[in-house]
Amino acid sequence: MTTYPPKPAAKFTAGLLCLFTCAALILQSWISVGWTIRDGMSLADSLWRLTGYFTILTNSLIAISMGLIATSPKGPKIFPNHALAALTFYITTMGVIYHLLLSGGRNLSGLNLIGDLGVHYVVPALMLVWWVCFADKDEVKFGHAFIWLAWPLLYTSAALLRGRFEDWYPYFFLDVGKYGLGQIGLNMLGLGLGFLVMGLLFVILAKGLKRLQSRPL
């Protein structure tokens, strides 16, 4: 017989994760806005620029989702099981990409370091732990790994369109002005394959955890 942790524990820890994610987002946003304002950008433009980062958007999805789980009578069941898997996959993959492609050469300290670690490492780790402990793994199939590409594809398309009009790209691997469309196309293909591989590995993890949960004690 399959057993799962009690709903109150899932809701309580989701609430804590929501609060922590909000705090990390506020700190990192405050730091980022401070940087851009010191560079001469207005407050409104600085806040608008925040919406261009995959990190900020994905952490925001986690905060909203965990808040809904914490406050809904249904708890985690407010979302389909594969949707919770998708959220965890997105934030985890974001952390991996940041570590591999974007974290090098940054000499951070103090609040800058705390904010950076919070949104890029701690929230992904906590979300992964929460999902492993509290989310049902039913209904997670290999086909979902392909469906899950929709969010990074939508984000990338929007970032490139926005960059076309604003002449600003949030990440170097999307900078059409610097590298040209051909190279950016290759970058997107590589990132897409990376997301797909990570998605397939995530489905394998879900299926493995499901088998463990299904074993009689």
C-alpha cells in the first residue's frame, strides 16, 4: 500500500518554503535594483528589468505555488502531480545552469552573496527536498519531459523578442547583438537538449521514488 506524509506537514513546510523564497527574492531584487539605479537607470526601468530574468520568474513561480499549497484545503493536491514535478524540475535545472554557465568569476560577499545563494542554490535545494518528501510521484511520465520544455521555450522566445526592442539580453548566451542569430540558435539548441536530458532524468527519479514509496514497510 502506498503511503504519503500527512497533509499538515506538507502544507506547513510549503508555507515555510514560500516565506523563504519570498525573502530571497526580495533581497536579490533589492540588490539588483540597487546596481541598475547606480548605473543611472530609473526605479521603474530597474523593476521592469527584473522581470527579464529566468531566475526571478522561476523563483516567483515557486513562491506562488508553495503559498497556494500552504493555504489551500487541498494542500499539494491543488496541483496535478506532474505539475509539481515540473516546478521542481524548472527550479533545479535553473540552479544547475547558473552554476555551470553563470556563476564563474563572481566575487560576492555579504548580502550580495546571501541573495545569490538564496535564489540560485538554497531555494532549488529546498524545493527538491520538499518534492521528494511530500509530493506524490504518480502520473509523471516520460512524455512530460517534452511538455516541460514549454516554459523555457516561452521564456527564451520572450527574452529574444524583448531584446530585439530593448537591446538588452538577460544572459550572455541569448545576446544576439554580440553573437549573431546563428550562434544564438545553436545556444538555444544546446540549452533545449540540456533541459530535455534533465527532464528525462527527473522522470526517472520520480519513477524510482514512486517504486520506493510503493514498497510495503
